[in-house]
Amino acid sequence: MSDHNYLENQSPVVRLRVWALGQMIWGGFMASVGLIALALVLLVIWGVGQVLDERSKTAPSPYGALQIVQTQDIV
């Protein structure tokens, strides 16, 4: 390698800017990893939904007993 230290002649402002840019790039990378993980989870859920029987998709809602239906008499 070289005997020249490239950080030796740089001003502190340049070093701070390079460090901040590196931190932003790392944060963007970590955010993309999280986004890809979320997309994979949603893809797995969609895949399981496609494997289910058609009757389970068209069945009545199991929450029907919890719904309160009010009727209104029109006079």
C-alpha cells in the first residue's frame, strides 16, 4: 500500500461530510433490508391465501355474531 495517509490533509468539515454521507447510506441500506423483509412476509401471507380452499374464501364472516344490526321503522 501507500505510505500516504489520505485523511491527513483533509479538513474536519470534509471528514464530517463524508461520515454523514456514510451514515445516510447505511441508514438507507438498513431501511431497504426492513422493506424487503416486510415484503417477504406479505408475500408469504398472500401465498398461503392462494393455497387455501376456495370455500374458505367465500365463507360467511365469523364475526357476524359480533355485529350489532339496528333496524329502523319508517313511519
